[in-house]
Amino acid sequence: MRKMVISLAAIAVAANGLSGCANMSETQRDTGTGAAIGAVAGAVIGRATAGGNKGRSTATGAAIGAAAGAAGGYLWSQRMQQQKASMEQATQGTGVAVSQTADNRLKLDIPSDISFDVGRYDIKPNMSPVLDGFATSLNQHAVTTVTIVGHTDSTGSDAINDPLSVNRAAATRDYLVARGVASNRLAIDGRGAREPVADNASAAGRAMNRRVEIFVAEPAR
């Protein structure tokens, strides 16, 4: 038990040490920190389950942990920070929310007054400048991937809302492709009315639920 406590403390030391390396880029620090934490955690697991050959199990656990730590999740690199800043500037005053998610993705939340009318999936004129700026940003940061998720309010049945939400995501994707974004970078999904962000009992709430969310990620390599 004492060895386990010491090893867990080593994880924190490894993470802090890497995060303070001045000559590393933010991407390198994020990946390196993950690898270090994975390596130490893997060593802990290897030693705990070693049986007879502790040295070999520790080394194997460290190698597996390092690979898992470096590969897991998304990076929040300098490129992602720059893209977030450019989108905040491009969408200022439009009502589009730009944020960083807990898993290090950039999220654009585009409300209905900009994106879609009730029961429709064609791009509204107010949305075009937002998507134009977004396409430019994507073309400048070609390593990122994009997931577009459409949503509806609760008006109508799932048989109507599910394909409508997918069509909203598809319309957004097609607009970006028409402006030079590679189609293989773009994935779409539709959630129908299943993920409301407001109360569907009011007109204002239903309007908030008719939306499209765009997630941009830089996968760890």
C-alpha cells in the first residue's frame, strides 16, 4: 500500500514537471504529460500485478500506460486556442457561443434565430457570415476534425424531428464543403428533440432547442 501511495505521488510530480518545461509547445506538453502519467500509472499496475517477475511487469505496464496516455483524448494546442480566438472575433455580437469543452474540443453553439426556422433546415442569411468565417478558420487549421450535431424542439413526433435534425447538420456540412472544407473532415449527427437545453413548454425555450452544435477537435497523435 505504501508503494502505491508513493507511485501515485510520482504521477503528480511527472505531470507537474512536464507542464513546466519552457521549451515545449502546448501540444507537446499535453501529449507528454499524458504519456508520463500513463507510464507511471502503468508501472504501478504492472508492479501491483507482477507476481514473480516484477521488473518485466513494471516495464511492460509503463510502456502500455505511456502509449495510452499519449493517445487518449484530444489536444488543446496553440492552434486550437488560435482557432477559438478567431471564432470568438468572427461571431462577436451574433449570439453564437464559442467555448472549450471538458474533453478539449472547440464548440460552437448556433441558436435558432441565426440557424433554422421552425420545421426547416435551409441555412438562413444570418448564419452565412458565421459559417463563412468558420470555413476560413478550418481551412487554416487543416489537422482538425469537425462533428456537426443538429437538434429540434419537441414540436412534432420523433419521426419528423429525427430526420429534421440530421438534415440541419447535413445542410451545415454541405455549406462548409462548398467553401473548401474537405468533406472527410466533417461528420454529422442528429439528436432530434432528445437533448433540450431549455424548457419546451415556452416559445422561447423551443427556440433555444432548435439549434446546431459544431465541435472541432485535434486528435492526439
